[in-house]
Amino acid sequence: MMSTVDGRIISGNWGDEQLTKTYAGFFEKYHETFESQAWMCGRVTMERDFTDGVQPEPQKPDSPIAREPFIGDKNATSFAIAIDAHGKLGWNSNQTGGDHVVEVLTEQVSDDYLYYLQQKGISYIFAGKEEIDFSSALNQLAELFPIQTLMLEGGGHVNGSVLNEGLIDELSLLLLPIADGTPGSPTTFEVSSYLQKKPATQLQLTEVQQLDEGVLWIKYRFGNK
């Protein structure tokens, strides 16, 4: 993740567009240093940064579709995981940036949307009836795909939900020399009000590096890992 000193993660509030691009370059550079087979984002982040705002075009299937996993590309080795509880994302193809798209859905998603994903060759799994069960999602991703390490990359509410379930092993954070202060702007971890908030998690500092432009790269292990 990448955040300001006050934890804000929405780059649109940071002002200097060129400097923000520089920070984004740092993010991509250090992202590549991790050996992972998949990365995961929430719907809002995916829609804003990876789908080009494409809207889905659901079609009526010939028959009801069972609520069971669908594998769109059995040969894929790298994956972009989209948390899309209500089935709202549209896609141009079944990959983004060369990574095969896997949608994590709830069982309330319509047959029309499932048929749309199948027609696109996009994989999907179900993790919960109405709300995402992240423990179930991660277990299925490990069982159905060649995924051993997954990078969680926002937004704040997805991060907060996974944190709240105690499912994070490590935090890699680019701390930017910016004080944002935008009211209501999401932070690195946001536990939604409808969740039962669990105790705060203690972290263990493992590494700090000072980068250019006053950026700190900080790594932590989670205390329960």
C-alpha cells in the first residue's frame, strides 16, 4: 500500500500531479520485488484503475446457473482478484495487465451477470451469501488456482475486512511526505461499521528504507503470524 503520513490513500487529493506519478512509479517498482501469483483489489479500486469504466452487458442464460466456481482459463499462472460482491464490474477481456481476472462474488449475484462472466472467460468463485467471507475466498483461491502468495492492494474497506479476520501476514507500506487531512477520505485500513470490530492488531517492524523524494518504505510482520 501507499499512504500519506495521516494514512490517506486517495491520490486525487494530493495536488501535485507529477509528484503523484513519481510516487506511483515507486509503487510499481517495489510491487515487482514481491514473488506473488496474484493481487487483489476491491470493486471501487478495480473500476477506477483497471476496467476503464467499462459497464457489464449481462445476457439471459438458457438455463439457471449453479452457484459453483467457474474457471475461465485453466492455463493461467498469474491472477487479478476482484472483490465484487454484487456483480457490478464490466471488463473488456478476461485479463488485466496480463493477469487473468478472477471475480469473488456472493450468491446473490444474478444469473445474467454470471453468464456475462462466462462469455468473457472470466473466472469466478462464491464466498458468502450476501457478504464476502474472506477466509472462504482465500481458501478457494488457493485450492482452485496456483496461488500461494496474494498481494492485497486496497481499497481501505477491503483491507480492513481482511485485517479484521486476521488474514494478513505482512504489511509493505510506502509512506509519503504528504499530510492530507481530507475529511472522510479512506485510510489504509477501514473496518466497515456493519462488521464486528475485533481488537487492534500489533505489528512487528522488520525493515525501513529511505527512498527518493522523502518516501519511506516500511515493512511489518503481523503480531499474530
